[in-house]
Amino acid sequence: MDYLQAFYLALLQGLTEFLPISSSAHLILVPVFFKWPDQGLPFDLAVHLGTLVAVVTYFRNDLILMSRDWFASITGHGTTDKARLVWYVIIGTMPVCIVGILISNLAETIFRSPLVIALATIIFGGILWFAEKSAKKNRISNTINWKDALIVGGFQALALIPGTSRSGITITAALLLGFKAEFAARFSFLLSIPAIILPSSLKALELIKSPEKTDWEPIWMATVVSGVVAYLTIEMFLRLLERIGLMPFVIYRFLLGFTLLAIVYSDPPLI
């Protein structure tokens, strides 16, 4: 992998990981369009490490308080809203772990086809549109309960289908449950931490066992680029969410999805 390819893909990962437009779809499709070789396991691990560092850094103050209160709660020193939020993140992560184990082969083969990505982009864009337009969005953070966390986590499992968007589907679920958009986005980002750590840990084990040599310089560069861009994207998204809403992302998903369908069904197919 050369530096230019690594830079563009890292930029793409940083921009799309936390926006409701599906990073996996973009990282699958862009190399296909430009006839680039597969970026490989080390690159995937590196850019996900970058985005993980970004979200942990952005929410570092919240995470410190949540961890402190959670440890206090399990040692019998009372339970706060922040301690409960840790439990809800754990509960919300369980469905994607279970489903990921059950359908891991499908996620790596059939689900990666351009047609599946196109349909998922359109369908889940439509559900996001419905949630944006019809949800009450009047619940605040301290009204969340374990059932809400489990429902949002169940929706998150759908993000194993490329084109769905992990952030998009979890924000959609939280909106449908009546939560305000800002909390829906924040809870989605907190859920992303274990959702990134768990598969990345498995990829790290695969990488350790792999005998292949890796050119690490462009990959480390990609880690930094994806991390910086992801941090700025989180900042921008949370600041603009109340002002512009989610409709720009819905429109983008429709444009991308229908363009992909046109390309898939072109004669001959372009991808």
C-alpha cells in the first residue's frame, strides 16, 4: 500500500466512522472503484485504532467519571446515573457480540456485495428519515433504562451489514425510543468504544499469527490521520446536530444508494 492510498482511506475512515453514512460501505467500495488492492488486515486495525483513540479522547472526562462511579457502585458505594450508563453500554454491546459470532461468515462474504450495500444504504436511510421526522425526541439521558439499551444494542447488530452504519442505526433506535438527538448521538458514540475494541482485538490476534511482512510506515500515518479526522468529525457532528438535524445524511444515503444501484445494474456492471 502506498502513502496516497493509505491517506485517502484513513481520511475516509475518520470522516465516516461516526457519521450515519456507513464507514464499512465506503471502505469496501472506494478501493473497488479505483482498482486499489485490498488494504489488508494491518491497515483495517490501524484506522480503527485511530478512531478508537479519537472517541476515547473526546469523551475522556465522561469516561473517567463513568468509570469512577461504576467501580464505586460495584463495591457497594451507591449507584449514580453515570454508573448506570456504564451498565447500559455493556447491555447494549451484548447483541452485536452474539450476532457477530453467529453470522461472522456472512458478514465477510455475502454482505459485502455492492447490491447489499446499496439496499442497506437506502433502506436504513429511510428508517433514519422516519425517525427524524416522527420521533418525539423529548426524553433526556437519565430516563434511559436497560430495555432501551437492549433495543439500541439489538439495532446495532444490524450494522454488521455494510451500508447500515453503526452510528446511524443506533441513533435511529434511540430517536425511535423518544430520546433527544444529542443524547442519541452521545450514547451511540459510547457504544462505539466496545464495538471497536472487540473486533479489533480479534483482528490483532489474527495479525500476530500472520507470517506476512507489513510496511508499517504508511499504516502508522493512516492511524494518525484517521484519529485526527475522527475527533474533528465527532466535534462537528455534535455541534451541528441540533442545528441541521439528520436530513443531510438521509439525502446523502439516498443519493449514494441509488447511484450504486444504477452502477450495479448497468450493462455491463461497472463494479
